[in-house]
Amino acid sequence: MSRTRYIRGSRRAAASAAATTAALLAAALSPTAEAADRPTRSNAIENAAAALMDHAASLGLGSAQDTTVRDVVVDKDGTQHVRYDRTYRELPVLGGDFVVHLAADGAYRSASRATKRSISLESVTPGLSAPRAADLAVNALRAANLGETLKKVRAKPQLVVDALHGAPKLAWRTDAVAQDSLGNPVARTVLTDARTGAQIDAWDSIETTTGDGTSLYSGTVALETTLSGSTYQLKDATRGNTYTGDAANKTDLCFLGICLRRAPSTVFTDADNRWGTGTASDRASAAVDAQYGTDTTWDYYKNVHGRSGIAGDGKGSYNRVHYGSNYNNAFWDDSCFCMTYGDGDGTTFGPLVSLDVAGHEMSHGVTSKTAALTYSGEPGGLNEATSDIFGSLVEWYANNASDAGDYLIGEKIVRSGFGRDALRYMDKPSKDGDSADCWSSSVGNLDVHYSSGVANHFAYLLAEGSGAKTVGGVSYNSPTCNGSTVTGIGRDKLGAIWYRALTVYMTSSTKYAGARTATLNAAKDLYGDGSAEHDAVAAAWSAVDVS
């Protein structure tokens, strides 16, 4: 019979059964006792359902629409926030999501809506056929991968209502997938007007950070593993049974959203519970970094933000390392609820199993379960920035001398062939040659990894302030776009404000102006209207030309 072994040390001894009357009284008055009176998730959903009935008109809900709960946040004071997805005549509504905000007693306060337009269509019968929509999406996928020979190309259209791009319209949302010449997955989601056939939008379906990572530089770390018989498994029962497996340099084979073959995730095992050698020649070394990154990211969200697991349900994800051949990428995949890491080509990048890669990619999972920021335009830039911000905060949280916290993205994995010392720079994003320091009306036209620069710059300024300084042994020099001087409020407050904005106020269509409003609301909730923190948020957004 298997058992779990905890490597980090013994558990705290249980408290003595004896308790004085005073101690009992203190316990009764403690926050734990007060927590018993807080609304539960079920209470919040019940209260929100009643609010939907009473406020259907103001929320734009009609008889042809239906809603489903995506996420629930209950504050310590009992305030409730219930996030919904919406359908219209049984079709998913892109941009139909909204959050209902309720007082501690369940009374309706307000709502955050991805769109405030009325959703009403004359017909849900498309003029453009599904096969034609699939062909257009495949063409878009090929156009996005010019010069690459694509194999096993497939496309799966789904009829939706698009409320993200102006007046609601009937559209085909088509997921086009293929494999490149090395067998690695490429995918693109294409949104097509179901009446005219015009392309409305398109974005990469696999949320990647090419080269955002590190090689095997986390040093010697503590791991909690599982003993099964006489063999140890790289599986952590204390974090939802998160585990790390070997993909054996194979790739996925998925068509129309159905995977005929998944690269394996054979859990790593060991005889003496001492994993890896710190060299890439030992396949377990990459597994150590991946598992450590998952553990640390779990701990960060749990201990700092009170979120248990990526989905907030206490369930663990899993990792696959050694994916594909010389694969210069790492990605989070919602369909398998897993992280996948390539080994890099050795010239441009090393193995992509670093701490900030884990924090970045797993934060894509958090975003998908909360605001679900559309991976295109300004929302896509905010999606990427969210992962950069939390990836950096996870690295700072770890306090690991072998990979110290910094505001550089991917600084550990770059090799001489890449040509610079990091992928992205939060203090001055334009140092990478492509990212935007300041907002402009055209920033949404950039690749999401570059439009993210505006929010990354904001985050650095909010945490550390403007000007030249050395933080953690690294030199930074962050200018402002309006010539102002910004005083930082620290990383902890940055993380608290951004997390609350993401989980309570942002929606799938949030753009930079909406992110400003969301973070100001979050700062007001956490620190008070007119507080130094609230003013700092406003100043940092103004400093990157978002007003």
C-alpha cells in the first residue's frame, strides 16, 4: 500500500486538548469564528441568482439568454462577486461575461460587464457555411506561419455571438490546428462574420512565451514526493497531486479539439528520492525545475492570495518536460490542465523549465478561470502582462539565491544566439526592440507579447517607482511617458491590487482604460478611496499614458 512522504520536514504538533475558559473565549472571538458567518460559495450563487431576476433589464438579460457561473469570490467581510458567462439562443456569447457584486447581506451593489450593448439578433442562421468558415481559418493559420510546411491541418468551427467587437453579430469561432515540420503544435482561433465571411479577429490558441524561461538554475530545492512501494514518484499530494512526467520528446496529435494522441506524461520515479544532477544530460533535472516551479506558483497563489490551485478548487495540474524536438517553447493548455516544456535548441534557448516560466504559464490558467481576457488586441496584451507580472512575483516570492527575483523576463534561458540578456524588461519594455513603453491608440495592433509592455511598465512603476535604481542587485532605469516622477508602493501591494482587479473587475474585453478602472477599484477596496495606494495606481497609469 502506497503512502505519501513529506520531504520538507515534520508537521506542527497538534495543540493540547486542554484549554482555559479564556482561551475558549478568545477562540470564539477570533477571525475563524467570524468566518463561520461569512457567505459560502453556494450562498453567493443563490444571492446572485436572485439579483439576476431583479436586475435582468439593467444587465441586458432577456428571455433568449441564459447564464452559467464561472467563478465566485467571497471577501473576508462577506462581500460577494459572482462571475457569469452568457449564451444567446443557446449560442455562446463572446464578450457576454459579467460579474455581479453583492453586499455581505446579499444585496445587489453593481456589475462589471464585458459589453453594455443589447444582445439581440434577427436570426441565428448563418449565411456562411461551416466548411467555408473552416477553410478561411485554415488559410489564416497558414498565413500566420508563412514559410512553414504545415501537416495534419484541421479546423473546427463553432457558431457564436460576437459581442467583443462592436454591435453583437453572428460569427463562426474556428479553432485551426496543425503540426509544423518538427511535429510541434501550431494553432490559431479565427473569428469570422457568419453573414459576410469577413475576418473579425484572430489569435494564437496556444498561449506561449517563446523562450520565457530558464535552464537548470534553481539549485538544490526541497520537494514533496510520494512513495509507492519502494519507488518514489515526483508527485505532490500536498498540492492537489501535482506531478511531473516525461513527454519522451513526443508531441500531441489533436484534430478538431479531440486529441488522438497526447505526448506521454510518464511520472518520474526514483529509488533514493534524490532527483537530477543539475545537468541537462540527466532527464530528471528538468523535471526538478518544473516541479519546483509548480510548487512555488501554487504556494504563491495560496499563501499570498488565498487561491487553492490554478482553478481555485484545490486540484493540481501536471507538467510534461522534454516535449518535442529542440522545442523553443513552453505553454499552458486548458484542455489538459497542464504545463508543457520544450528543451530549447541549445543555441537560442536552453530548457524552458524555469521558475518564471512556470509562474507565467500557470498564471494563464488563473486568467482563463477568472477574467478570461481575450488573447487578442489590448485584452491579449493584458493577458500576457498578467502572466509576466505574476511570473515575476512568483520569482520574488521564492527568494531563491540561485534564481533571485528580478524584473527581467527569461533572463536565465537565453543563449548567445538570442542576442540579448533577457526576453523582456519590465522597467523599460522597449529595450527588447519591440515592446511598447507607453499606450497609444495603435498598441492593440501589436503582438500580445509586445502590447503587454504598457502594463508591465505600469507594474514596475507601481512597485518600484521611476528613475534609476538598483533592486536586488540588478540595475534598472524606468522613465515615465509624461515626464512625471512616480513613487512605488512595493511588490506585495502591486500583486494584491492586480489579483483583485483580475478576479473581481476585469472581463474578457477589458482594455487598458478598463484595466486602469479595475485596478483603481481594487486599490479602493483594499486600501481606501484617496489612499496613497489608490493615488499611486492613478499616477502609474498616467505615467504610461493611460488615463
